[in-house]
Amino acid sequence: MSDASSDLVGSPVSRSVGKFTALGALFGFGQATRQVAIVGSGPVSWSLAQQIAASPQSGIELVGLFDEPGSARGQRTQCVAEAIRGDLHTLLMLCRNRAIDVVYIPMPMQAEWQIRDLIEKLADASVAVHLVPDLTAFNLLCGQVKCLGGICTLSVFDTPMGGAGGYLKRAIDVVLSSAILVAVAIPMMLIAIGVRLSSPGPIIFKQRRGGLDGRETVVWKFRTMTVTEDGDTIVQARQDDPRVTRFGAFMRRTHLDELPQFFNVLQGRMSIVGPRPHAVAHNEIYRRLLPYYMLRHRVLPGIPGWAQVNGWSGETDRLDKMEKRVEHDLWYIRNWSPWLDLKIIVATVGRVVSGFVPARLRRRQAGDPPTAPSVLLLVENLPVPLDRRVWLEARSLRDRGYRVSVVCPRMYKHTKAFERLEGIDVFRFPLLFESNSLLGYAIEYGSALVSMLWYAMRVWAKSGIDVIHVANPPDLLVLVALPFKLFGARVIYDQHDLCPELYAAKGKSGRLTRALLLGFERLSYRIADAVIVPNNSYRAVALARGEKDSDSVFVVRNGPLRNALAPKRGVSLEPLVGYVGVMGDQDGVDVLIEAAARLKDRYPDLRYVLLGDGTGRAEFERYAKELGVADRVRFTGMVEEKRIAEKLAACRVCVVPDRVNGFTARSTMNKVMEYMALSKPIVQFDTPEGRYSAGAAALYAKRNDVADFTDRIAELLDDPERARTMGRQGRARFLRSLHWGQSVKALYAAYDRVLGADEAEPVPATPETTTGIAVGRALEHDTANPKGWKSATPQPRPARVGRRVEKPRVPAPSIHVQQRGNAAETATRLEGGYGGD
């Protein structure tokens, strides 16, 4: 196809032609196949042929193009020439022989006599004839077919905001401007005082500007200059203009001087979003210099516009700058929708909050060389550096040269609103509310989203955002990323947890809530340019449930740094059992306490150290007292990564007491990698992911059988040599394939993909899990005692643990369970993965 005809397909002209002719009516009706001929070989004829070829379901079969020899020869490409079946005489013969059913005549409007002559000749054949007017000479603005009585007309210059669209836009304008004026009433009073004190003159500056249909309208602004020009000659404001007051410069930078224009919106003189109104004197100048300049007045002017959010604002000291502004304004009119208005409003809010145009747009307009990509990581349920996966990702991206910022909550000892850690900007917001109820979640997540959006806008305004990296849970965080994606930021969805499965693992049930969780997960997948998952179980979900392309999902396993956790040499092992992790209902800490009660008579000196915290910790401490083991179980609270090795150094056995369900079957817990790094033998319930990652480093208890779990702990305590051997095997496996140095390659590959790095080498994903996923699905509706603890000892059943279930922090493992062979051999044979805490 020629360049000219390529541009025509899908253009406003092409769409108008499609509506104007019977071709649009034929498409999609499933009629019997009709033979079609097209007269001419120009761009419109070829565009029409391409549309027929692209719609085989329309029941239309193109016989070919027919044209006189030498006609439009200069416009023909090789493809067009090959499509020509003959001249007009050949066309008439085929029509008379009933080899053609329909003839389309797309010819220039000036060819009236040729068209009339051809139609008279075709009247001798029983074929349908349709005229397709050639409108390529016109620059249509919202062109559309309308009927006046029985006469069809094609509008050349029109507005998209007539009818229902206009009423909707006006309703939005009235509601939003009223709400904004109420919200900014007090700030406007303070600004008025500032204007009055800054220099003599009126507070409100009124100027005649071009409004709807080019009519004059009066626009209000806070005065920012020492002059109030509104004559036939107006000097545009320039950079460092001496007429701008000191307070006026601040208002112009923050756009606060435009707040009175919301009164213009209520008056109907302006809209909230639209082309910026120019002074009447400037309109008279530019309408003579730029064709189609006055078409920007086919809609109400706005406070922000598409040109402004794309950097084409300020002084137009060169004509090409005004050309770009007009180009963007006309694009806005052609493509207007409420969604586009929302995009412009979001961008403008960011500029107002920042106090200046985002740096990335300034660099683009000025033609400055690009700087290092800016990355923003969002995490809601743990602060950094306590969220070890997010902190490892942030440091790794910093090491590669990215400018990295993190937004996270203020929790535990990390209470500073801002600090710069190891070259990374860390913003922390207060977590106002935590609860286990639906209302509590709504308050917690609602306040967190507002705070995260605020900090994200600050980062965006200061340095721009090239990649926004969203770490769930919750999947609601994509709502913070969405506005920035609309303006070019790439989104990486870092799926730490499968939230629907996690919801079920907490003993919850409710179709509506599960449907919402699946909906937000699907939205996260849809928005993401790349998905990071901790193992192949999660990858299989992303490919199936998320419908992601295989090359957009990257397995980034979750092991610690190679030497961050290392076994202490020369430390004598004590009768001590260790646990590290979150403490919520679904984390199985009650299983460990119950095992301690069962073993207290058999091992009088045995003690337990539990590292971590959570909303269920207080209830677990009470449960230990009820079972008479409070003196044996020590809760240390949240522990930094560097102190984990110190605390667990003397432990003989470490445990993963999480019950088996649809979530844990797909997940490998964070603690597993840490135990293996420290050369500790492990006891856990038998899950595909757990067996795959730990391999020979663990003993596996029967599913949710507390008695068997207890026996496995005793088995290792009674056989120290076996325990040491398992610990060494786990450490060797960790060093071989599970430390962060292996995972970071896939992280870099994900970023290379979304940023379009030419030198990026794809990191092949390991095979997708089969058996593990099947087991997980089977377990989803077969969880053991999901709403409480099933005690195997004759002890009174405690109340529910905690008021709120703590969310697992880190993602899950990678399972590749073979169909044949011993499961333990398979686990030691395959490379492992990591995730979920």
C-alpha cells in the first residue's frame, strides 16, 4: 500500500466514507457472498479495497479495480497496479454478464460528467451502484454523516460535544467546578490577600479572550503582573519577565492564578478541560498565519488543555510553538472523550502539586539529553528495609544506574516520613487503620492509596517516573499506577501473593469479596507492561488467569543475598527450635505452640525462639500460656535481616508451620530460603512448592497433621548428625541456585523489556508447573479447619487469633514436579524458587 493510502485507512476521512456508503451497512450482516468492483485506482479506491480485504466476514468479495489506461498512473503502487482487472469497458461487460453485483465509484468530486456518464451506462446492467465521494482534499474536524429530512449531508467542521456528549461534559463541569471552588475557598482568600500586598492594582485580572465559535469572552485570573493589558496590542509574558511580581511568579509556577476561572466554568464561558483561550489580539494575529487556527474555537476553552499537559504552554516566541499548540488542540477535539478529560485533569493536578512542569516534559520540549530512568516502587504492607524483597529490588536497580524511590508505610521502628537510604529516596506514609473487617480494610487501603498517590505525584513532578513498580498485596495499588501509565510511565506488577487464594487461606468466604479480588488482580495484569512473579506456580496463573504473553512474565525468585545470611562457625547448638516470619491466622504459629505443648515432657530443656510480629502475636502469646509453654516460647518481635543469623545461630531445627491450602500449595515461604542459607534443617508440611524448594533440606509432615509435624521435629532432635547433613545440603542448594544473585538477572530482563533496551538479552523462564498447580487447585476447597485451629491435644480451643490477619509479605516458589520418579529426588534434581512469607 502506498503511504498516502496507508494514512487514509482508519482516518476521519475513511471513517466518514465508510458511513456515507453502503459498505458500512454491508459489513457484519453475514449476507451471501457478493462480487464487488471498484472504479478508479486512486488512494480512496485502494483504501476501500483494503477495507473489503480486511473484512472477510462481511460477505463481500472484491473482483478488482477498474480504471482507464493512464489514469492516476503517478499515484499507483505495484500493489494497486496488480489489483487492476481492466478498463471501464471490461467492467461494463462483466456487469452485463452478471459477474459483478455491486460497483463502488470513488472518484474526485470535480469529475461530475464522467460519473454521470458511467452511471448511465451501468443502468443497462442490474447491479447496485454506490458513490464514494473523495474527501481527501478536506481536513475534516469531527466529520460525520447527518440527515436533513431525506437528504444526507457530511459535516466538514463540527464539534464532538453536541447532544448527549455535550450535556455530559457540562454536567461534569458544573459538579467538579462547584466542588473545587468550595474546597479552595480559604486558599483563594489567602491568595487574594497576597495579590493585594504584592503590588498596587486589582486582585482579579479580567481579559477579553477568544471563546466558543470565536466569540469574545471575559476570562478571570488572579493578577500576577504589575500591568493589566487588554488592548489591541498585548505583550506575551516571557521567562524572567520584569512585569511579573514575586508573588505572581509563585502563582504562575503553581498555576494558582487560574483558580478564578472555575467561576467562568460555572458561568458557561469555559469548560474545565479544553483548548486554552488566547487573547483576542493574539487570535487576530495567528488566524492570518496558521491555517485551521480558528477551528480550536469549535469547543469551549478550558483551564488546562491537551497541549499544556504535553508541554506546549508558556511563551510562543516562535511560530512553530503555536503550530504545535494548535495541532494538539485539534487532536483533542477530534478524540475527545470524558476519559481523555480525566487524563488531562490528573496531569494538571500533578503539576499544581509539584509547583512546576514535570522535569520529563521540560526535557522533552527543550530537547535535553535523557537522564537515567526514574523508578518508583510502591509497597503497602511493610516498610523498607524490612520488606526484604522490595529492598533487594531497589538496591539492585540502584546498582544498575536507575534513580530509585520507594513509597511504603511507617511501621515498627521505621517512622521517618522521608530518608535517603543507600542512595534511595524512601517516602513513608502513616498507616492510619488496621482491622479484620471489610470496613476496616476500606479505611486502611483508602487512606494508604491517597497517601501513596500524593508521594507518587511528588516524585513524578520532581524527576518524572519512567517505571512504576507495584508490589502487592493489595492489588488495589494499580489504581495509584494507572494515572501515571496514562502519561507514558511503564508499569511492572510484582505479584508477591495470589490475593484470592490468600483470602481463602485466611478462612474467609464470600463471593462478592472474591470476585472483587479477582477483578483487581485482572486489572493489575491488564495494566502491567511486565509481570514479576516469584515462581512458576505464580507464572502459570499469570499466563492462564491473567492471559499474559509468555515473554512478559518474569520469574524473580526471592532468596537473600549470597552472603547476607551465613551459618555462624563455632556456635554450639542448643536445644532450640526457631521460627521467623509474620504472625497472623494463616501463618500457623499456633501449630508450633501446640507442638511445643506435645514435646514439653519429652524434652524438658527444649526452647523456642519466634522472630517476627503481626496482629496475631498477642493472641499467640495468650495461647502459649493456655497450653502451659509460655516459659519455653520467646517472642522477639520484628527483627532486621542482619540479626536473623545471630538469633537463629544456635537453633537445632527451624520450622515452617503454615497449613496446607490453595495458597501455600503454590507458595514457598520466605523463611525457607533463610533457613537454607543458615544451614538449618527444616520441618514443614508437605506441599509441592515447599518440597521443590527445600528438597533434601527438610522433613515433610502429613498435610495439616499437627501430631506428625511434632514427630518430625522430634526426629531431627534425636538425630543431630542427620540434621547437620540436611543443613549442609540446604546451604549447598541455596548457594547453587536460590540466592538473589541468580534472581536479579530476571529482574533486569523485565526492566529491559519495559524500557526497550536494545541490548537486553531475554532470560528464559523455567518450564511451567503442572502437578503443583493441580494440587493447589484441589486444595483450594479442601483447607483443613479454615476458620480455627484443630488441636490434637485435649486443650480448650482458643478464640480467633488476632483482630486482623496479617498479609504474607513475600512471593512464592517455582515448582517443576516431574510426573515420574520419587518426589524427594525430583526436588533435589531441579533448580528451586522462592516466594510468599
